[in-house]
Amino acid sequence: MKQAVHFGAGNIGRGFIGALFSQSGYHVTFIDIADQIIQQLNEEKQYQVILATDQQETMTIDNVSGLNNMTQEKEVIDSIQQATYLTTAIGPNILPRIAPLIAKGITNRIKANEEKLYIIACENQISATDLLKGYILEHLDEDTKADLDAKVYFFNSAVDRIVPIQNNQGSLDVLVEPYHEWVVETSESIPPIEGMKIVSDLAPFIERKLFTVNTGHAVIAYLGFLEGKATIDEALADEKVEAQVHATLTETGDYLIKQYGLDRDEHNQYINKILDRFKNSYLNDAVTRVGRSPLRKLGPDDRLVRPAVEANKAGLSYTNLAKAIASALLFDFKEDEEAVKLQAMIKEHSVPHVLKEVSGLDEHSEITQEVVRQYNALKK
């Protein structure tokens, strides 16, 4: 049977990428440090993916097993040696930690196996696979690096599926939204995976996703939090919130249309489709979950600041994006470590200082001035 190795046995790994591999006839070896999940995968050898719909349709995902990368290094290396695909869904910050082990697997594989290995980091990060490749190369000797061509391929990708916090009480089963998108950038002919879309240029897809899905999700969460809403669908049921989110996505859309020549009507349909996904009450997605890690989400290349900067450069409106940034600065959720740190930074310094430190914005820039105006208005 064809083999796939997937780093990250959490809900996204099981409910999205791992599931697609299983449905495409692959045995999926999940790599993780969560002992309970690894043990369950090896004992039960299957789990259910449940769609968040009225019917609650289920799909059985089988041909799965697990390895603990902290205690089963040799087994992980052996599994990489046999795999056709190696994927990740662990968070961009964890990629450097798994790179040494992947490098060992690649080193052994190249010596023993002429088959091609395809590596794809399925993370919410632009060029995540390029980042992973860089980390891996740091741990390869020169001979192995020289032997990578035509044997190991690295493809960037864009992924999109909402997997909310689960109430599965120790079960491997995963609740997911019906919609999913996995776009992979390559000009190579690669083994087909159900649900994988191949494109020659990923940039329009990844920015469309990041600046529509991720931006929209975050804005709903931050505005919803300020309005005292508990969940994403509850926040969007507020006409004022929905109108503000739509206005924000119109601004990101104007940039995307200008930058990539997208069809305006088609992109507007895409925005409406995304908003409809967020209205799914079966996901029961808390605004505090979606809004967590505001420091990361306020980063210079992330979902709020980057489109505002690009819109400003292009001479387009960014007023609503500035309001979105301001709402993120007001995310005062005591149970989120980054939110607590953010509020302490604002209290100790000022909003312009924080935008410089966190978002890379000049303290006197037009965007910063607009964010400060919106921040003061929202605070009142």
C-alpha cells in the first residue's frame, strides 16, 4: 500500500490532510508527541470524520497508525524512507523542531530508495514549505544536499478547512466543516490525492485565502468579542458586525483584484461563500478561540496588517482594515497569553509603539494614525 507520513496528529491533521490521504488509498502514519492519540491510532486503526451539517454525515478514515517522534525516532526515519508524501499540520513555529528528524529520514532514504518523496507543509503561513526546506537543509550534509535533485521535492501549498475545538472526550473522531481546499504549487506530475488541486502559481490562491478567510475570521472574532458575542456565527448574526466584516473584505478584495487581475464578480461570490461558511452554527466556534494569539495575527506579514499596507501602497482604501487592526488591539482576553502581553504592552507604552514593535508600522505612518483613530473610537 502507498505510504504517507504526516506530522501532526491533532484535529486538523486527522480531520483534513490525513483524511484525504486515507481516502486516496494511502496508509497514513501520523507523527506526534501526544502519547494518548498515538496509542489510540495504533489500537483502533480508524476514526470518524463528522461533517458539521444537519445530517452529521460521517466518513470512516482507516489505514492509519501513529509514531511518537520523541521516543520512536528510528521508526519515524524508517517510515520516511518508505513514504511517497511527507506533510505537516503542526503550526509554523514547530517546523524548526521537526526538521532535524526529517533530515535524518531523508539522508537514510536517499541512500536506500530511488523513489521520489514529495514534501508539503500544510500550514497557515505563506511559503511554509520553503521555510521547512530551509530548516531541513541546515541539517543535511553536502553529499545529501547534492543528491536531492529528482529525488526530494518541496511544494508550497494553501489549505483551508475550519476545524473547531472538539468536544470528543478522548475520541479520535473529528468534527469538520464540509468545505475544504488544498492547493499545491507545482509543475511536476505527481501522484493524485483526492481533494488536492495543482496550480502553477500559488500566490493568488494563498493571498486570496489569507486575506479573505483568515482576515474575515479574525475580524469577526475581534468585533464579536467587543460586542460580547460567544461564537463566530452569533457574531455574524449581528447585522452591524456582518456589515463591518463585509466592508473589510471588500478592501482586501480590491487589493487582490488589482494585484492578480481577479474577476470582481467571482471574487465577490467567493467573499459571500466564505461568510456563509462562518455562519455554520454546527461549528460552535468560540470568538476567543479564533481571536487567540493576537500578537502573531498583528504581524507585518499576517492577515490584518499586510493587506492594509498593500492597499495603502496601491492607493486603495484601508479604513476598515485599520478598524480591524484596532479591534485586535482591544482583544483583552485574560486566558490568552498573547492577549495579556499585548494589553500590558499598550498600557506600558502606546498604540503607535506597539504597532511599530509588533506590526512593523512606522509610528507616524498614515495607517498607524488611522488605527489610533479607530482604536479610540472603539474604546469609547
